[in-house]
Amino acid sequence: MADSFRLAEYLERLDIRGPVNPDLRTLTALHAAHVDAIPFENLDPFLGRPVSLELAALQEKLVRRRRGGYCFEQNALFKAALDVLGFKVTGLAARVRWRSSPESPLGPRSHMLLKVDLADRAYLADVGFGSCLLDQPLPLVIGVEHPSPMGTFLLTESDGGYLLQSKQSAGWRSAFLFDLSPQIPADYEVANWYTSTSPAAPFLRTLIMERIAGEQRMKLVDRRFTIENGRGEMIEDRTLASAEDLERVLEQSFRITPPVAVSSIFARFAEVDSGPGTV
């Protein structure tokens, strides 16, 4: 994998210049730059298009064609870059709890994340949780609040693993539950097939996009477009009224080139039961 990864193109996509080394400074800079340059988006599942996790396909889509992607694509690409740079990285899997009530049963391991071992400690790296993107890696430490420019996060023990929580205006909200069991590419292939093809997965019926740029979190859930600041305060909240409005948001806010005509994406909203909502 390392031999086929085009590091220079990836760093150019992230607008990273200067030395890069397997240390916390580089990891933090890459993490922040990645969620700015390569937004979370699930356009392919939403449009019924296949999602490939082959490294060449990921580089072509997310780097060369300036698209975004969802968790398996984002974190697979990020892991490939970290591997080439000499980081010690382990792929993990999580059960998403963001849209679940505390008493609901656990779901499948449908989210990819990374553990990065540095000299001082292990860190959680995740550039692909498209309901509450992390803007920087988090120390893998239980019970300590970790403030960042775009939020405050907390790891607690739960169900034999780690529960990541995000501080919201209404209190702590659970993001996902994970343990430290290493995952292999075949594990992600199965999970990716489920999340990109199963009617039970949210990505086939709801368009979700998110990007962190500086101290602004931009989100699109179907036709609802919002911008929040680092304190979670709403800066903008509106419903996109037309395909032209959607096209402007894709170009100016998410800076991506969609795979089909924007009019086709906007028409897809009418084909599904879900409307503007909150994730």
C-alpha cells in the first residue's frame, strides 16, 4: 500500500507545506487540514453508486477528482498517508450511537476510526465521522475532557469498550462505541458493503455532508444547510430551495465537484421519504 500511495498529491490537496514527520505536530496538522480540504459526503450511496475502498480508487476520487467521501473512504485514505509517513497506525471499528437513545440495542460496527501510537501515548484519529467531525486527534485517555477549537470531547468506559461523547448545548451526546480490536481490510469491505447498499443504513436515504474550516462547522442534511462556530452556536440555518442553491453550497462551502448534475441530486430528495433533519 505504501509504495502505491501518492503522498505528494495528497499533501498538495491538503495544502500542507514544509517537513512532515511521524510526530504529534504533524498528526494534528494533517488531521485539521484533511477535514478542511476533503469534506465528508455520501453522494455515491445516496445516488445508488458503488463505493470502492481500493486505494487507487480512493486517491482518484478524493484527491484527484476533488470529491469527499464517508468514513471508510476518509479514514482509509488518512491511514495510507500516515503509514507512508512512518506512523504506527491501527484500524479500528465502532458502533455508531449518535442517532440512538441510550437504552437502544447496539448496532453493527459500521464506522472506521484509527489508533495512532506515538512516543508519549496513543491517540484517536478520525477524519470521517460525518455527524460530528473531529478537528484534531484525541488522546486515548478515559475520563478527561479534551477541548478543541471546534468542540469538547470525552472518552468514557462503556459496554467493555470506549464511548466517545461530544459536549452539545443540551449536554453530552454519545458519538460511537469502540474497542481496540484491530480490523483488517476484509472487515471494512463487509461493513462498507452494508452501509452503502442496505436500506437499513442512513446513507441511502439521507444526504449528509460536513466540513470544518477554521472555526466553522458546515453541515448539509438533505436540504438543510447550517454553519456553527466552535462553541456550537448557530451562524446560519436555512433550507435550500433549488438545485441552483444546492450547487452554490457544493461549490462555495464544500468545494467539491459532484459526480452527476446537481439537478439530479436535488431531484433525489423528492424520491425519498426523509426531509431536512438533524443528525
